[in-house]
Amino acid sequence: MFQIKRICCIGAGYVGGPTCSVIAEMCPEITVTVVDVNESRIKAWNSDTLPIYEPGLKEVVESCRGRNLFFSTDIDSAIRDADLVFISVLSNPEFLAEGTAVRDLKEPDRVLIGGDESAEGQKAIRALCAVYEHWVPKARIITTNTWSSELSKLAANAFLAQRISSINSISALCEATGADVEEVAKAIGMDQRIGNKFLKASVGFGGSCFQKDVLNLVYLCEALNLPEVASYWQQVIDMNEYQRRRFACRIIDCLFNTVTGKKIALLGFSFKKDTGDTRESSSIYISKYLMDEGAKLFIYDPKVLKEQIIHDLSQPNISEDNPERVSELVTVTSDPYEACQSAHALVICTEWDMFKELDYEKIYKKMLKPAFIFDGRRVLDHLHHDLHTIGFQIETIGKKVTAARIPYTPAAVGARVPAPEPPTKKKV
């Protein structure tokens, strides 16, 4: 059987970098070269400060770099010398979760390899299987035709996104009835037919894959004249957008129907904890809705750079083609306590563990009164009694925490924000 000795991976991003770094660590006899046209990204991969944050990744890279793992901009040479080339591989789709990518690569549920059914295609499949068999049991390596592998990737992410939108839809019902979505999720998750994974209500899913893959599925269904199927999966995206807007409207409603000129501390900007990735982060959209109403945002995230936050919020669809408003309304801080200084409200948008350990008495003393906490990730559930005792008004996803809100007398300014409507259908 043909043996692979040299691998080239085109693309040094969130998939290519970690995947090929782990391959290099697990297959020391194979030379792995990751190439990219982005010189600054390659320079970062060759430095002490990697371009992406992922637990355990730095240790993997440093153990292999310069030995059998290389990062380069010389794409032509790497392709010419390679026995196998990864191109953001759809025929070998990844099933990584950011924040646990290294563990997912080393201990995968399955490895899926799709290829052409020709003799050459089958030969390529067997060669790639041999690479993964260095550390993955054969029983976990699945081989299919190309279409099956591509649709498996789209369907897997669509099913996960669907579960999140499903529990988020129930969270809205829980808030209206007095139920607790965490209790509901626990009850239904104990049903072995359903299971308890991806039943965490929140401000919505983000990341590069879920929305993209669901929309790709929608597009494919429409192109193949399956409008009912396309409409079904479109609802997953619509519910996610509804949840984000609903949370932002709840903030505005609780702050006496106007946030114009009010300082709001937004804690967390990455789309989930343990990553610096902000792609399609719910924090971006919540920030947009609050900026649309004139709120002054003070944003803190332990891993996302200031430049990335400003870049994300300055995109035309977020800044309403007015990037100057970002410099007027947004301040990025390097300290969560500084973000909360003189704030009307504290909004948790990412479930970083550190937010559970903050000194909330200290924060309360610094905030304007009444002081509100909006927990969009349910990370402070265990602190509700203490936070009430301190004096906070608490609002969270899928549960009524504050029995009675502070009385409010409408003023002449600050029109009530209308309840969110289902978003318009998106096209890929």
C-alpha cells in the first residue's frame, strides 16, 4: 500500500492549524507543512504567540515545530513535494468543537473519509486511513462516497444547531410561564432517546460552522427543488436570530425602555469560552442592537483582542454603514471591573469560567443604581441568592429571577422598543 510521507495543508486557520499540528505529533515519521498566503498568520504560527487560542495547542505545536511540522508561505513547493494535500478538506470533514479541538483530534468520536468510488479514489482513501490509524481505532474510521461525507458534515452541524434553537424556543416559553428552562432541559435530557447534550439555553449559537452549514443545507435544498425542507432548516437560523434580539430587547425593557447614553458593561465577546474566535458571535449582534439604541458599551473579553472587537463591530451590516459610531459608543477594556465602573447594567454574553469568580460586591459598589445583571449564559445561577442580597436586579435566560421589577414611571423620552419580529429569510 502507498505510504504517505509528506503532507501539505492549504490554510493555516482554525481547522488546518490544529488538525495538522496533531497529525504531526501523532505521526512523527510524516513531515507536515501548513501553508497560507497570509504572511502575518504564518509568522504567528512560527512565533511564541500563536494566531489562535485553543487549550493544549501551544504545547502540541512547540513539540513538533521545526522537526516534522512547518509553517510556510511557499505554497507551490509544499504542494509539489507532498504525497497528500488537505484543502480545508470536505472529503475528510472535521467535527471539531472550538475550545476542545485538540482533545477532539486526539480522541475523536469518528473520522469520516469520503472519496470517489474509482480505483484511484479508493487508493487515496486507504492511504489517508493509514495516517489516522496511527492513533485512531479502525472501528472509528468511517469511509463513504464524497456526497455522503459532505452531507454528513452539514447534517451533523444542522442537528446540533437545531437542538440549541429548540431549547432556546422553550426558554422563551419558560419565561412566560414561570418554568425554569434548566429544569426542563434536565428532565428531557434524562430521556435516553434525547440525551442531555446541546440543551443549554443561551443567547444563541455562534462560530463559523453552525450558521454557515445550516444555510448551505438550505441553499442545497432550494437548488434541488425541496422548498419544504429548506424552510424547515431556515427556521433554525430564524430562531437563533430571534433569541439574540429578544435578549437585547429584554435589556432595553428592564432599563426603563431606553438605553440611550447609558453605560452597559458587556462581558465576553468570543462566541464561546476557551476560544478567541468571534465569528458569528452572539455578542456582535447584541452589541449591534444596543448600539442601534444609543447605548455606550464597555466590552471585556479575556482572549479577544481589541482590534478584533472593533473590526467585528465596524462591519457594514453591524455598524449600519456608520463605523464612526463604534468609536463613539464602544470602549474595549482590559479589566472586567473597569468595564463595570459606573455602568447601569452588566451583560454576560460568553460563559467564561472567570465570570463566576468575580467580586460582585466590589462590582455592585462601582455600578449605578439600580444595578442590573443580564446573564445570557446562565453562569451565575448558583449566585442568585447572594446577588439579590447584595442588591442586584437579575435577569437570565429561561427563568424569572426577579419577582417584581423596580417601579417605573414613563418619561417623555425613550420610546418603547417594539417586541422582536421573526427575521427576514436569509439567502446564502
